[in-house]
Amino acid sequence: MARDFRRTHLDGHALHPQTQMTAFGYDPTLSEGAVKPPVFLTSTFVFDSAEQGAEFFDVVAGRKPAPTGMGAGGLVYSRFNHPNLEIVEDRLAIYDHAETALVTASGMAAISAVALSYLRPGDSIVHYTPLYGGTETLLGKVFPQWGIHPFAFTDGASAEALEEALGEAARQGPVKMVYLETPANPTNALTDLALVRQTVDQWSRGSGQRPIIVCDNTMLGPVFQQPLDFGVDICVYSLTKYVGGHSDLVAGGITGSRDMLRPVRQTRSAYGFQLDPHSSWMLSRSMETLSLRMERAAESGRKVAAWLATNPHIPCKVLHPEHPASERDRAIYARQCSGPGSTFSFVVADDRPLAFRILNPLQIFKLAVSLGGTESLICHPASTTHSGVPAEARSMSGVNEGLIRLSVGLEHPDDLIRDLDQAFRRAAANAPQAVLSIAQGAGP
């Protein structure tokens, strides 16, 4: 019996993503029976005929849709597509409940490709803050150079806050995009995605054109959150993080409907934002263990967060989805997320020396930016990832000198807690009493 390697159901039942990550989109008979796809190290592809070459170019150039069964439109040149890229895109779309997906050379390339496809000089963009530091820099420093006007709001669960930002932005120029990140990096604040869609729909009835809604799903996706199910138009990812999962590659992803991603695909090809075959192959390998890694790290993260919240050395406030600041946040998490992820922050006194006293003695946690790898990482966002964000904007969004972000990896949680315990103990012994007194205000 011939096997269908694009099968989504078996015996009337939908296959789980974990199953599809091991085989979907790859036919071993096309590669000498190899059970795993080879790395296709080629820049160009041979056509069966001149007519086929013309047809493929019509598709990749966007002049006609891809015929059924042709994937992204036939293989032409590796700046447009290649087999390793298409395998990852097919599998990412499955996890994110999307019609299609695109993979890019980095998360910032993914965001830039979407922006270049949908924003023009004179337009306005409304965005939640805080965001990943690189995104904050893109919106706050680069976009204005393009003539695009950014407007921020800080309460992702308030229709009034979003409406106010939309109104202010519309006075400057047409509002073409609402950009979100939930949970927020690094505060883990949650945005109510369904509420955002409802608010944007209602606000747009008078203007005649609805801004597209874009969400960075890096922190929980694609395993614990699927924003497209809640009315988001496009999801973007740093696939460097959990999807890659081993801190050994840089990549980005975009998911959505075919119609929404059609112009983005053309932008990616024009600017050369695609990912190389070897990194794409590494991503496909990593996706086979994605749910296992994210679930294990999330469970360890729960234990680390619980220790931090009750540690006997330095009072701190834990910013973790399962330590909600309010019943409103608890309800959003229950409705929108299926797990907490393993990247979160804690806040001690608003004092950089105290934060550094905690960080420097750590032995297992590595002092490094990024997240989602097998190893546990920890950093001080105000002096690293968000150091390029103006101090006033950092303060407005809660990124102060006492905030420390950690990404829990696959080490044993008892060892991670022991590492934090010795670091907190040393920091408390060496910190001025006045600072520790201030820290009481940072506690829960």
C-alpha cells in the first residue's frame, strides 16, 4: 500500500502533532529510502521541461497560485524555497493550527518581512509594550525612519487602553497593524487575544479597514498557545528559541492563512530572508522532540517559580503565568494557554547591584541572553536585552533594575533550585541592609 506522507488523519481520527513531527511532508522514496531527510545543499533545481520552468516561476513570483499538491509552488532556487525549508514550514503550520507557514533566517527577519509586506510610509502601528528588546528597537527607532508611526499601550486586557491607542494612532496616519506579544518578554504579562480581536473589529467598523493583528508567539508557542484560534491574523516566531531548542541555530517563523502570507512570501523571496538548508534540517530534527522538551521544562519551571516565591533569603515577586497578579490574568491564562512555558522573571528591589549579586554566584544557570534551550539561562534585561529601550519606556512597562529573567532548561529542578538558593544566600549576606529593606516592597 502506498503511504501518504502528508496524511493528517488515520482511520477517521486526527493525528497528533507529536506524531506528525516525525514524518509529515517527507517521502523517503524520493531520497533513496533514507528514513530521515538529507540536507539538500544546492542553490538551484533542474526542471523537467522548459514549460515546467515557466510554470514554477509564475507560481514563485506570485503571478498564479500553486497547483494542488505542489507545496510552495515547485522547486526553483533556494532563495525561494528548498526541500528542507518546506518540511519545517509544513510541520510548523500543523502545530500552530495554520493553513501555511514561512521560515526565515531569524525572528527579526520574520517580523521585518511581515512589516515590509503590510506597512507603508505614513501608516501607524499600535503595539503592546513591553516587547522583546529587538522588536522594541525596530518599532521605536527603525520604523520612524521609514515614516511609520508606533503607538504603545500597556494593558493587554483592557479594551479601553487599546481603543485609546487606536484613536491616537489614527490621528497620525492609517492604522494598518496591531502588534502583540503574549506572554510579554520579559514581564510575562498576558494579552487577551480574543478581546483584542473583538475591540479591533468594533473600532474598525467606522473606518472601513481593519488593521491586521500580529502576535509574537515565541514564549509559549507552538505547543502551549495557538493565537490564530483567537482571531490573530499572523503569528511570528523566533524559532531560535523553543522550536530550535538547543541554542545552536538562529531562525524565525511566520504562520497564518495562505491569503495573509502570500505577500509575505513574496517579500521574503525579494529580500532573501529565507533560512539555509542545514539550519532548516536542524529545525526539523528539533521539532521531533519539541513537545517533550517544552513539557519537561515547563514542569521544572513550575518548581523553580514556587521556590522563588517562598525563598527565605530575599523577597521577590514572581512573574509566572501560574502565579497571576489578578483574577483577570488567571482567567486569560486558563482560556488561552495550555501550559506556562519555562521562561519567566522575578523582581527584587529596584537596585542593579543587588540583581548582579544574585546573578554572579550562579554555577548552573548560565549568564546569557536568549531562551528555550536545553540549558538554563538567566539575564538582567535592563542592562542587556532591553538596554536599547529608553529608560522611561522600560519603566512604563515594568522592566526595572530589579527584574531578572530566567529560562529553565532540562537540568534537574532540584539542582537549579540549589543553585538559586546558594546565590540568593550569598547576595543577601553581601547586600546592604537598606537595600534588603527596600526589597520587602518587591515581594508578593
